Amino acid sequence: MIELFIIAFTLVTGSFTNSVISGFLNNSGLDLYRSKCFCGKRNLKLLENIPVLSFIFLKGTCKECNGKIAFRYLATELFSLAAGLIIYQIYGLQIISLIYYLLLMIFYSVAIIDFKKMVIPNSLVFAIFLLYLVSLSINQFNPYNLIVPFSICFSLLGVNQYYERKKNKTAIGMGDVKYIFAAGLFLSPFLLIVSIWISALLALLFSLGKSKKYDKENKIAFGTFLSAGFTLALIFSNNINEILIQIAQYE
């Protein structure tokens, strides 16, 4: 029964996340009214609004204009479902589980928006801060979770100042810096460093995997890769910490 509730809740949340992402991508804001066809000709029926199933039944096309529905809509709902079930398996049914699940959905939203628009919305970063404040009523405050993210971000700002003076460009966007600080509040110092390292590695592999015509001056949506690193660190935090303990014992 609990699993059915989680499935229903996460699918609905995934559908809502699609609305949030679309609002940022289309600069239209969040629309809480009844969903419409992409061509705007009619309101969608109830059966056309069922997460995952509607996409499958409609075969990824608009029933009114036969326009293609972006695969991202299905992927978002499936990610939401998987994230909810994974968090439930790791942390069980408790308030902190809901916070971590919502955090993963914010990570996902940032990944899509930054990849498409090269921007990390301040409102999503602010939402992470709000979740952190709520989590303080459950978890004990750890000053290192504040000091380490601040130190890393301060160092990144210093690197930016150097790049601006020497090369007249920034090494990392301010949106990325704010994002690292906000997400770092939820991660231990070691996990934060590991997640940034994973993000940098993924970004490097992505840049190397692009076509030979890739222009080195082109910017990379680093927020997308930061989201991937933060997500992996949050889900596999126990495994990563065990590896750290084993390394410490070996030494």
C-alpha cells in the first residue's frame, strides 16, 4: 500500500516538475491551470494527463495537431518515480526522505534547464536553501557543512577573479557557485568534494565526446554535470563513506 502511494505521489510530482521546467524553458512561468495541448487549441482531457501512460497511449504525439511531444516529459516522470523508490529504499518512510526526494527533483530540474538555457534559476537555488532549513529540524547542525561549501565557493570566486584579469573570461558561472554552496549544505565535506570531482570528470568526457568542430570557447552547462554529481553522491553516500573508512583503515 505504501509503495502504491509512493508511485502515485512521485508520478504526480514528476508531472508537476515538467510544468516547472517548461515554465523556465519557455519563459512563461508556472501554469497551475488545466493543461493544454502544445498547439494551444484545446484543454487536455483527464485521460491525456495521466503520467507516463498518457505519453505511451498517445505515442508521443499531440492528438489535436499530431505534433511531437518531447521525450523529456516521459523521462522526467520516470526519473521522479525511480528517485522516489530509491530514496524510500535507502531512508524509509520519514520526513527526511521527502526532503531528499524533493532535492533530487530540484537537481534534475537544474540539469535540464541549465543544459537548455545555460542558466541556473535563483528560485531553484533558493528552494534548496528552504529544504535545508527544514532539514535542520530533523538533522543536527554540522558547522562543517557550512564552512566547507563556503570555503570552496570562496576559492572558486578567487579563480574567477584570476581568469578575468588574465584571460578576460570566467572559469565558472556565478550560478554554478551558488548551486555548489546550496547543495553542499546537504553533503558531508568529503561527499561534496567527490561530487564536484565527478561533475568535472563528466563535463570533461562530454566536451571530449563532442564533434571535432567543437569550439573551445563554447561554454559548458556545468550545472547539468553538477546535478549528476550531487545526485550520485546523495544516492550512494553510504557506499562512498564506506570506501573512505576502508581507505582510512588501510592507511
